[in-house]
Amino acid sequence: MPRATIAGVAFALAIAGTPADQPRVELRKDDAAGRLQILIDGREALVYQYASTLDLPHYWPLNSPSGQNMLVQRTEPYPHHRSFWFADTVRLDGGRDVSLYNAFYSGRKTDENRYEPPFSDHIRHLRFTRLEAKDGIAAVDTDLIWEMDGDTPILKEERRLTVYALADGEYFLDLTFKLTSAYGEVEFISDDVHYAWPFLRLEKLWSGEEGGTIITDTSATGQEATNMKAARWIDYSNTVAGETAGIAVFQWPDGKGHRWLTREYGCFGPRRPDEQSGKPFTLEKGESITQRVGVLVHRGDSKEGQVAERYAFYLKGKWPQ
């Protein structure tokens, strides 16, 4: 997977101002707690959760420009939802079905719908391969492994995150996932809905059920008009505690259309191209599959947050300003 360097995007500073004018990005790693905080001008923007006791690593919280958390880490009736996560259901070398999407339910059952570690099927953080922050940009590269039955490897994952601090508390995440069938033939067997590529799950106060707005680049709004429809980006915004803010997810163009799952209760995310969504497909040993998305946390609704204009910057290889 190509590696972008901090120096390689330094041109953006010339557009947005000098380094002294830029919000500063800082990384704080706590291996004991399994948390990597990403702070902008000293305030927490998001946290990468990677503790060994988790069913899968994920990002939580993810905070609005004014500092309100916008995502939920665990909820009912879908306790397997993990805020901002990436997972699927697979089969290694013709063996049993392994749902990392539902890895939560492979834990020790303590009560109805309650499970605790250890999780026999899980996605495990292995190591950081790069942690770098300079001025308004940070890079977080990570190796992970998808496992079954405790420690049997299924897939190797490389995750590359670049964080760009924008003005007035806004920020942009450029995120790439790469899965490699390093241990044998892997069949992806999920249906059209139950896989995260990735998914984000909003706190209820930010959701459509509480007055939030789902909108796509085609100007379609609401779950009925957007769910399982093709889009280049989707924005979800609302007003909570006097702050209007939103999260936009950008699909990096790969020459194919992508439909999206949307829910008024707050879950949304892109699907793979139709030939690989809801239909089994196989990665031969050594083959890889990649997904790249941008995530913009912005003030205002989609228009005030200039989501369409910032998506255009993203396509040009520039960070949204």
C-alpha cells in the first residue's frame, strides 16, 4: 500500500497558512489502556481503541468541533456495533463461517445479550508501524490480524490513517484498510448489510430519529431515499446542545459505483461494489482487497460544512480546507 509522508502533504500548509497558524495535532499512546488519543490543539478529537480485551479495535469517541462525542461505543439492540469500525464475515480454506462483524458474541456469555472477554473470534491490534505528528498533520499506521478460535490467523490487515487539523475545531481523516489473505484462501460470505466497510454509529442525539439529516451528493435525504442507493458521499448532521455539526464519509473513487447503508437510528457506511456485496467472493492466498474513505467532521450542515467542495479537494489528493 503506498505510503504518504508528512512531507508529501506539506503543500497543504501553504494553502491554509503557515505552520504557526495551523492547529497542532498531537498523539498520546497508552499501551496499558490500549488507547491512542489524537488531540487537536490540546483537545481530544478521537481515540483509537486497541486493548487486547476488545472484540475488535475501533475509533471512539469521535468528537464534534466543539468537543461533543458524536458516536456510541456499545448500544442496544445491536451491542456488536463499535462506534467506527471495520469487519466482515469470512471462511478460511473452506472451514467454518467466522463473523468478525459479530465477534462480540464469541465472548463468554454472562447474561442475556451480554458477553465478556476473551473473545474467541476477534480482530487484534499487533503494532503501530508509524506514529508521527507534525504541525497540523498526523500519521498512524497499524498492523492488525483477524483471528478465529483464539489465535488461528485468517487475514492480515494494514490500516493507514492520516489526520488533518482544519480550522475552528474541524478535522479530516484519510483512512485506508488493506486486507491480505496471507494464511490461505479466504471467502467473504456476508450478506449485503452485515459487514462494516466501514460503519459509523451515531449517538442517538445526533441521529435521524432525533431530527438529524442524512444527505448524499445527489441531494437525496432520509433513509428511504438513500439506503442501498449509490452515492459518492453521505453526510449526517444535526443540532445538539446548541451546536450544529456533522460527519461526512467520502468514498474514494475506484471506477465502480458504491451503494450505502443508512439508518435513521444513526448507522451508515459504504458497501463494496455490487459484485462483491451480498455475493460470496474469494481472495486466493496472497491476494488483497483495499478500501479507502475520507471522514470529515465539520461545523454546520452539509452546505455550511462545504461537504461537496471538500470532497472535490479530496479527489484532487488535497485535504479539505
